[in-house]
Amino acid sequence: MSKDKPWGGRFTQPTDKFVEEFTASIRFDKRLYHQDIRGSIAHARMLGKQGIIPQSDAETIVHGLQDILNQIETGKFDFSVSLEDIHMNIEARLSAKIGEAGKRLHTGRSRNDQVALDIRLYLRDELVEISAYLDLLIDSLLYQAEKNLGVIMPGYTHLQTAQPILFSHHMLAYVEMFKRDKGRMEDCLKRVNVLPLGAGALAGTTFPIDREYVAELLDFPEVTRNSLDSVSDRDFALEFLAAASILMVHLSRFSEELILWSTSEFKFIELSDAFCTGSSIMPQKKNPDVPELVRGKSGRVFGNLMALLTVMKSLPLAYNKDMQEDKEPLFDTIDTIKGSLKIFADMVREMRVNAENMRTAAAKGFSTATDVADYLVRKGMPFRDAHEVVGKAVRYCIEKDKDLPELTIAEWKGFSERIEEDIFAAITLDASVNARRATGGTALERVKEEIERDKAGK
Ligand code: ARG
């Protein structure tokens, strides 16, 4: 019967069994139990302090809730679908345990502001953890950058050989991306970290509550300023899902490169056996499953953002049941990015770099052609003319099956009288890399500086 529901008063018929199951969120929102209890304890303390309920009731409630927390954590709590969600499961159990006092807990509160509080508390803790995971990955990248300092690889545009770069410079490119991801998480935290409790169902409450006191108890630097907005806003969750999606774009690009670099065609890196699997039919195979799976998981994270954007779009103020659909995408994204970051941090730390193969590849594809052009510019030729001259030299090399460093001084002179003996030293791989000395360039001294800056956390 609906009589056993906390809201059963105005109902005469029991809820249809399937409706009960269909509308319940307990299956997934039970993960908010800790936040729900923490929020209720703060609310009860405030009600007691304000004299809205007797102090003694407030104390009984707090103890009762602490017992329930203990029961849940030791697996002794039976979650009930007929009690719909985590909020009613806990409240009903509290009343069953302590009677009258338990029934006073919901004074001046609604599940609408309660659920908004729970999600904010939950996401707040997760954001701190996600930032820590990002730090682990950044540390692994810095470890590889430092360990392989001086290793030269081909840099690509259009996946065609472009210019030689330091492998460390490539790792530091990802450090920059993950630092920005961290910044986005920290920025999101500012808007998550606002107390919505006290908005009631939508319009506020008739009781003399002290929201600032609750904020203090729950460590919120601010309280929300509009009750309708407090219960209907999920943009903080959307913001997180968007930041998580951008993070997954970065992880998927990195995945793609690791997969490519592990092929027998590239052989730039080798992933540790611990992060790969074999094939049941082809005995020679070692498959880069981890980066492949992370690349694939970007799909669900983007999907979760789309799902919540679509749920929220066009909803009239204030709370609507549609919004119960916020939790699964949120939880799934949190789990996915934490798992992906953790596994990447470990895998990157353990990958082996094949310096020789990278260097050999970097010397191919006329990768120092730009250096010849820059050389001619330093000898007084306008860049556009220099570009043309080097283009011809490259075509000549293709015809003669030669590389630029193999041309004789006589051959060089045939392209431009300005070219002298010092051309040979100007177009080695090391010279090419180390000449790019402006801030943000791949020169060894710049890259070393950037590693130091990153290690100092700047
Ligand atoms: N389970 C609900 C949710 O997750 C809690 C809020 C329910 N409020 C309501 N008025 N039905 O959104």
C-alpha cells in the first residue's frame, strides 16, 4: 500500500509494482549514502540549534544516522525499492529506529534540495580525487621526459614527417593538456562547491533555518542565492561532464599514438606485457588493449555529456523527475575517467622507448628541409626564395635517391652560391632540434627548463 510510503497520505491505492521499480533510483543512488547522511546530520544540528526541533531530538537523530552509516558500511542495510531512493531509504530506517524524533528530520527540507546537496558533496570529493589522478599521470609523463632526455623522434603534421623533435617535448605536450584538464576540474569545483540546502521544494522554507551554519558544517564557502535555481540547476554536472569529455579527447589522442608507435612498422615504444594481451589464434601477437580500450571509452564519456544535456534541455523550472537521470551518466563518467587515468599513469611509467628507431625515423623524410631554408635566410635570402631552392634540392634528392645530408658541397652550390661548408653542421638532427630555442620550442635547454617548471608545479 502507498500507506507505507513517506508520501502515502493522499493516496488510496498502492503504487503499481512495475511503476515502483521503474521510478526508483535506489539501484544507483545508494552510492550517495555517505553524502546523504552527512547532509542530514548537518541539517539536524541546524534544526536543533535554531530551536526548530528540540535539541534532544537533534542529538537522537545524529546518533541514529551514525548507526545507519555504520550499518551500510558493514553491509547490514537492506535497500528497498519500494522506498524509491537513498533519501527515503535512510529516513524511513531512521524513523523505524528512533521513532518520533526521526520523523522531524525532514522539517524545512525537501528531497529536491537534498538530492542537489548530495550530488554536489559527492562530485566535490570526486573532483579532488580526479585532480590527484591527473597529477599521477603528469608525473609519469615527466618521468619519461626526463629519463629519455635527448632522444630525437620525427615530429609530424598530417602524419607525414615534418621536423625532428625531442621525444620529451612530445611528452610535455600531453603534460600541458593534462594540466589544463586539471585546471578545468578545479574551476568546475568552484561552482560545485555551493550549498543548495535550504531551498526546500522550490520556494524556500517557512522555518527560521540558518543556511550559513549548515554551509559551515559541510565546508561550503557559499550558499546558493535563489531557491528555484538551487533545486533545478545541474549545470555544474554538465560542466564536469564537458571537462571530462575534453580529458577523454586528450587520452584518446595519446592512446592512438601509443598504439601506432607500438606497431612493427613504427617500433618507437614497447608497452609492458602487464598492459597488453595476446591473441587466441595468432601466437606472435601482443595487443595494446589498454590504450585501445581507453580510446573506446571516450565514446561513453561523450555520450554521457549528450545524455545529460538532452535531459536538461527545455525543462521548466524547478525540479522535474527527468533530473533523476542525471546520476548514472555522472557516476559512469567519474568511474571511467578515474580508471582511465589510473591505468594510463601506470602504463606510461612502464613503457620502454626505442631511441634508436625514433632517431632513424627522424632522419628520414627530409625532416631537416626547413633547417636548410632557415640557413639560407640567415645567409641573406628571403624566406620564400629559400623555400623554393630547398624544394628543388628535395626533388633532386628524390630523383637521385639521396638524403639532404648526403649532398656534396658542389651539389649544394648548384642550388645556391650562398651555401657553404657550414651547411653540414646546420642540418644535423641535433642542430635542427637545438636551434628551436624560443619559449615553447623543442631545444634541449628549453625542454629541460619546462621539465623543471612542471616538477616545481608552475
Ligand atoms: N530520486 C530523486 C532524484 O534523484 C530525488 C528527488 C525526488 N524529488 C521528487 N520530488 N520526486 O532526482
